[in-house]
Amino acid sequence: MAKLCSPDLLKIAAWPTATLNAGNPATIDGILMPRIADCLEIHHLYSVAQRKKDFPEADWGFLLHTARNCAIAFEAVHAHGHVVGDVNQKNVMVSKKGVVAFVDCDSFQVAEGSRIFRCGVGVPEYTPPELHGKNFASLDRAANHDLFGLAVLIFHLLMMGRHPFSGVPLVKADIPIDKAIQEGYYAYTRNTATARLKPPPHVPPVSMLNPPMLDMFDRAFGKAKRPTATDWRASLDAVMKHLVRCKNDPKHSYLGAKCPWCEMIAVSRLMFFLPGQGASTSFRPEDIQQIIRKLAGMELLLTPYARPKPTLPIHASLPAGLQSVKKPALLPHPTPPAPVQKPLLAPLPPPPSLMPKPTLNPLPSAPLLPQMPLLTPYAAVRHVPKPSLKPHPPAPVEAPRPKLKPLPAPPDYPPLPWTPGPADPFLSYLCIAGIIIGFFVIFVAMPVGFILIAGFALWWGLIKVTENQRQEMTLRSMKTAHQLECDRMAEEYAEICHPIEAVNQQRLAAWQTGKSRLAAEHERLCKAIDSENYSQLAAFEAADEVRRAEYARTCKEIDAANRRVLAAWEASNAAKMTEHERERNEIDQANRRIVGGMGSRKYGPSGEIRPGVHRDRIRQPWPDRGMGSREIGPSGGV
């Protein structure tokens, strides 16, 4: 993998770049790879609860953008001949800008020429139905198998984390996800005749996707050929161009005429995205009626207030001094002045007629650039023929493995001796017979009889005490003899096999040498062709750079000329507007002088007397004993 590293792979994966060793080049103690920083696993984005916490500003357009980048990452891996294999939600990382990168690349299926390093793991929820129950360690995967997992990831992103094969069974049986995948029970299929699952509750309607997107999901999860990563990228690009922003919430983006997110909030109270700034909250009629019923049912329990009756009689009388005071004679209001006729003001000059915007020189059309050779999946398609590159020669046909001489069958070794049987009872019987004879000898010669009895008794006791030791010695001698016989047979077998193994080693060494020679020759031819192709590409890139530089220079000259024309046009219009503003100011000053010379009376903007002037209050002395001055209203009241 370190040898196959390329800049395109480093853009979308933590691909190994070098191997590390602790001083011995023959051993590998570690690998070096780029660190994927400031990223989270993709389930932090498509899970509603985690998205509100980790991606609070994300909307459905951001999910579409991430799904497109996910398709681009798969496209890059497949373009280099590799397969992701172990597709799951923990191997795909997403940044705050929607950039997608793979981790755990050591589980990828990597191809180097005719050699394939397989991927031995997989997650059932992302494994296509044809691989369920298979042994991954002995299976060569294809890019078509990855496309199933890619479709599941895109479905997760667009449908709020839901799995396409998770739903409510239409039959009275529990259908787990892995079984639904094997049987092809796609829960959102449009073919109701073959449906076995229906979408679960509280999920976005699948009708919010356009028909081309629904067709691609049906192909990806059905029996037809699955869409490639390039097909997904093109389809998602087309969808993103037709997104509509909601008027109620700017973070709601959708396809079609109605906002499905606002409808789900109003009907089911489901809020999949945090509301944006300026979002209006929508209520259901039922909610408003319920609030009205609650307000109508509220009662204020207040004790009615009764004014207390006075216990003492109230006598109101004016002082003697005030009873004799007469109402003072008030002065009448002055006669309102006659209105002054509004003076005739000078009209303002009409605005000047501005010069029309000049016609600018158009920029030249972009030059037809020659087509880049398809070395990466991101090369743009042009209309000019690309350089003719030589293809690599086909890989050499591997010679058949030499037929090796079989080794003879191993010898039949004798079985291991078992535990010996019980000891021979002859000596025990002999001792017992000697003891019996000793009893009879006592009657003839007493000392001799006692000696016989004591001797045979001691002998019999010694036999019984040493019986186990004698059996172990016998077994040990039998095992030693068995081991010697087995060693002799093994030496004879080794002498027979040694010449055969030497011949087989010679044949294998010759076969391996021929294989290495063919591989080296193929690699030499590939390097020669690559060198020739790179020289052609260098000439192509040089010509491309010249075209681009000439196009940029021409555009710069036209832009400079257009800026000069626009500057002259703006200066001319600015001079006319300045002159017009000066004339307006002169006329305004003259009109103010005319209006200001009409005196100090209070006139309105059109010359009439302002209302309320003759209704000013009049202050006059109170005609009584030193009571000071009081304010008298228009009707004479205090």
C-alpha cells in the first residue's frame, strides 16, 4: 500500500505512505500515514440527535453535499483498482465543511498487478445480499459490492439516519435487517406487489426525492445493475442545482413546490433540523383552539366590593369668606388674525438626464483546451483530442507450478507399551509352601523348622513391599526399548525423504526464478511506456499553460479598457448630479428667505395659523384678600 500511494488517494483516505523499522530493513515495525484531523464519524451527521449537537448549522443541502463527496471518495478508490470492502459508519469521517475521508485503510482490498490482498471483514448492514454467508478471507470483491454500501450511506444521509431495509413488517413475523437484505425487502420500494416491509413511522416521506433519485435507489437495492459512484455524483449534482429555500425557515431546503420539513413540524411535530434565524413558528389550528378553551375556562374568583355606608352625617359648606365671592369678570379672547396668503415659491429644477451606460467589450470565449488524459477520476472532459498514450503491456502469464515428487508414507511406528500386568505369583506361592513345610519340620527338628518359617516369611514380605517398584522398572525398560525402535525407523524415513525434498526444492527455485524474471521484464516495459507517456503529457501541459496565459492576458486587457470607459461614464454622471444638487440648494435658500420674511407669527408650512394659539391660558390676579394668582380656564372655572 505504501508503494501504491498517490496524491489522489491521500486526498480522500488515511493511506499508508511509508513503512518504519527499528534498524532491520527486513522487518516492519510500523507504518506512516496522514492524520485525519477535525473530523467526526459520519453517523454524527446523519443521526438527528447527534447532528443537532455536533453539526448544528447543517441542513438538507449540507447532507446532499456530504453525500456527493462520499460518492467522490468511492470513485477515487475504485479508479485505482482497489475496493473499500468493509464499508461501515465508523470508517467514513466527515469534517465541518462536508469533506469525506476514509480511515482504517488496512482493511481495504488492494490490487497490485495480478496480486490481490483481500478484505477479510465486513458489517452485515452494509454488505450486499450476494455476499451474505460467504467467507471474505477467500473471496475477491468487486467495485459493484462497494456500491451497495455507498447507496446505504447516501440513504442514511438523505433520510435522517434510517436504514433502507428497516421497517414495519406487513406479515406477522420479525424481519431483521440482515434477513431483509438477503431477501431484498426494500422498505421504501414503489412496487407494492412485492413489498414485505413498509416505512416506519416518524420518517421523512420518500416522495420528497425526485424520480431519478428514487430510480437509483431501486437499482441499488434491487436485482438490477447498481449505479456507480460517478452516477451518484452526477445525480446529486443535479439535485443540488434544483434546491429551493423555505420562506418560513431559511435552513429548510427541499425539492418541489411544498416544504416537507414545515409540513412535518405542523402535522407530526417532527423537527429534524435546528431552526435558523428568522424562522417563523407554525401552529396547528387544534393548538390554537385548545389554548382558547383553556383561557375560556379560567375564572377569577374575586369578592364583590361593597362601598361602606357612612356612620356619621356629612355636611359640606363653604367658608364665609368664599360664600360672598363673586365670579370674576374674565377678559375675552382676542380675535384670531387674518390668514396670510402663502407666498409663491420657486420650483425645483428637474433632475438631469444621465448618460446611458456605455457598451462594454465582451470577454473572449475560453480557449478549447486539449483533453487531459484520464489518469485520475477528476479529469475534465474536453472536446479537443487528448494525447495518444500507450497502454501497458498485458501482465505476463504465470507459468504453471511444477509438479513435485510426493514423499513416501511415514512408517508405522509400534504402539506405546501399556502398563504391565500383575506380578508372577510363583514366588509368593513358593514362600507360602516353605512356611507350611516349616511347621512340619518343627516336630522333627524344632530349630530348623523355626528357621524355615522365619526365612520364608521374610522373603514373602520383601516380595509384597517391592512389587510396585519392580513394575515401574519393567515399564521403564519397555519404554526405552520402544523409543529406540521409533528413532531407528525415523532415521530410515528421513534418509528416504531427503533426496526427494532436494529435487522438489530445485524445481521450486527454478519456477520462482522464471516468475521473477517475467515480472521484472513486465515492470521494465511498463516503466519505459510510462516515461514515454509522461514526456507526451509534459508537452501537452506546456501547450495548455501557454493557451491559458494568453487567454488571461487578453481578458486582463479587455477588463482594463472596460474599467476606463466605466470610470469616464461615472465621472460625467457625478458632475451632472453635483450641478443639479447645487441648483436645488440655491432655490431652497431663496425659498427659505421668502418664508422667513413673513414675520414672527406662528404659521404652518403652507402659511395658515397654527391651531391652538388663541386657546392659551390667561394668568390674571385673583380679586380677593391676598390669595395670590390663580389660573382661570376659558370658561371661567378655577
